[in-house]
Amino acid sequence: MFRADLANFTPLETERLLIRPLTLADAQDIYQISSDDAVSRYVLWDTHRSIADSRAFIKQTLRQYRMGEPSSWAIQSKETGRVIGTIGFVSISREHACAEVGYSLGRTHWNRGYATEALRCLIAYGMETMHLNRIEALYDLNNPASGRVMQKAGMLREGVLRQKVYNKGHYVDVCICSILSREYRTRKAQRAVAP
């Protein structure tokens, strides 16, 4: 049975990361990440042009927390204590026990496995704590690196949705990937018995 108390989200830990609610104290780190056009290129939000943009984003996120709505959480490096990205649920269907996940990561942290590590953690939370049946994610076909993150996290590519998304002035084709609870449980069991 689907359960979620997003208003009282408890931080999650991985080997290298802490996934936790954002605070206004994170504004400088968020600005550092989100002011980079390369980071915002394939996501639906615009590049932050000032620290005020980052504060506004965090304030909106804090409102979502209070309302128990799907939102983004900080991806914090345990080594440095700095926020290196965000991850969270874009939408949740309680009726269908299904959620869409989204993430972004600062460019200096690309290609180091952080996004995959964070996504695996959020998938585990969604399956084990929220009791979701399905978690899905979309990526722009021009951004295959994001698709590789999803596949490394155990998601399967389902297909292309032609011109599904209007972003940065044009319609783009996106690929949808997903993982089902039964697939998650099977993989978890296989990892438990692996030598």
C-alpha cells in the first residue's frame, strides 16, 4: 500500500552522499550549480542568473516541503559538506503508486558516479519506504549521459516520446525509463546472494 510523508522527509545516506531537505543556507551552492548553462541545458528550469534566483528556488521548495508535495532535495557530498546537486520527485500518483524522479548535478561532479548513487538511493526509498510500484524518469535524447545514469541505477528504457517536452524554445524528443517494484526486489535479492 502506497505511503508517503514528504512533509517529514528523513535524510538518506549513501557511501558518499547525504540526500536531505534544502535550506536557505544552501543558496550559494545551488547558485554555483544552477548558474551553469551546461547544467540547465536539458532540464526544465532556466539558468540562475543571480543568487536571488537560487534563493527563490529554495523558498519555493520549502513551500513544497510544508505542503507535503513532490520536490527536490539536496545531494550533499559527505567529504566536503557542500551541495553538489539536487534529486527528487517531479510528480507522484498516489492512486497508481507511481512517481517520476528528476535530478541535476554540478558539472564538476559529472562522470564520478554521484548521480547513479543518488538515484539508486531514491529508488530504494521509493520502493521500500513509499511502497511505490513504479518509478520513472525522462531524459532528452540529446543527453544520453542521463540515460546511462538511469540504466546503471536499474531502470529499463521503454521508448521514445516524440516532441513530448517543450524546453528552451523548442519541442524535444525524450526517452522514458522505469523500474517496477518486482524488478527492484529481484535485483536486491540477487545482490544479497552475490559473492
